Amino acid sequence: MAWNSASLESTLAMIVAVLFAVAGVVNLARPGAVKRDFARWGYPAWFQLLCGALELLSAALLVGQQTRVLGLTLAGAIMIGALFTLVRNREPFRHLAPALVFSALVVVTFAARG
């Protein structure tokens, strides 16, 4: 199978969808370390659940070709919020690095749309 921009975009979108789905499940499961992070950042308990739900919604939107742009837009907004939170709270690079990778994947996937 020859690679073209449509197959590259679809592959990248599925990778981003899986990453956001995993992040959404983690936030909805509310493990202790993540719960403590949200509290340390000053967010109310419900905000972690909202983040998880939005991450899952973004993942679902990324799967469909018709809704992919909306999914990428939501994913981008989520990552802007995450990066803002991490920088504002002066989190170490080990926390910032995954957010930068997620953000880069969202941007590259959007750019691959042609």
C-alpha cells in the first residue's frame, strides 16, 4: 500500500485518538497521583472528570473523517489548557515533555490534512 497524505493523516489521527482515549480513561479513573496533581494545581475535583470526558470526546471525534477537524480542534484546546497549567505551576520537564509531544502530534495531524 502506498502512503499518501490521507493515509498519513488517518494514521496520525488514530494515534492521537488512542493517546487521548487513554488520557481520558486515566482522568476518569482518578488515580491518586493524578488526583493530587489536579488538587495541587488548584482545580476542583470535578475538573478532572470534565477533562477526562473532553479527552474521550476528542478521541471519538478523531475517529470519524467527518468530525476529525472538530476532534483536532478540541484536542488542541485541551493541550493549550494543559500546557498553560504545567507552565503556570512550573512543573518539571518530565511532566511537560508528554504534553509537548501530545501537542506536536495534534499540530502535525492537523497539518497532514493537506
